[in-house]
Amino acid sequence: MGIGTYMAKEVIKEINNKSKEFYEFILPPVDMVEDGNDLLVTIDLPGFNKNDIILRINKNILTIKANKPDNEYKGTVYLKHRPTKIDKKILLPFSIDNDDDDEITGTANYTDGIITLRIPSKNLGNRIQIS
């Protein structure tokens, strides 16, 4: 393999690494709507196991963290954009009272790679259990 081919492969590999980092930074897609007295947050996290996802609310910040193992392939990898980790903070339209750390703030349901989070507008606590 010539030096030109080697350098081209290394440049392509670095571009793919940076684009994967970009996708990990901007993902997951999130919708947030007011539904009656609740805030309904829909988060797309396909490919992640429910037990590998952590949701937390601190005041008016929703934190979404998710990790999954990175598949190592023996052959040549041409493109790899699927994120293996998510760490995103989202500003909520209202603040949550965090006086009691053991109280559940809302409900979350994980089905087909989509989390549907329902946060009552009058709530206490900061932890959310995913069912």
C-alpha cells in the first residue's frame, strides 16, 4: 500500500470518528409538549437497552445518559455513525423542587426505542424510573 492510499484511509477514518462524535453530541432527538397539566417529553434512543439509560432532573435541567458497548468488527469499517454513548442536558420550561432525592418526579415508558416521559407540572424530587 502506498503512502497516498494510507493517508487517504487515515483521513477518512478521522472524518468518520468526528462525525460519530457529532452525532453523539446532537442526539437523541427530543420532542417536548405541554399535555394538559403535564409536560410530555419524547426521546428517541433506538438500540439502547432500557437498563443502560439514566434520566435525571435537577431544577430545570433534564439529563439523559445512555451507554452501550461498541461493536468491534474484524473487517474494514467504512462508515460508523451509530452512537455508543449519549450525554445530553435539556432545559425544561419549569423548575423542579429537589428537596427529597428519593421521590419520583414523573413516569417514563420505554417502548421500541422511544422513551415517553411524563412530568407533572406540580412535582417533587428528581429521579425517574423507566418502565
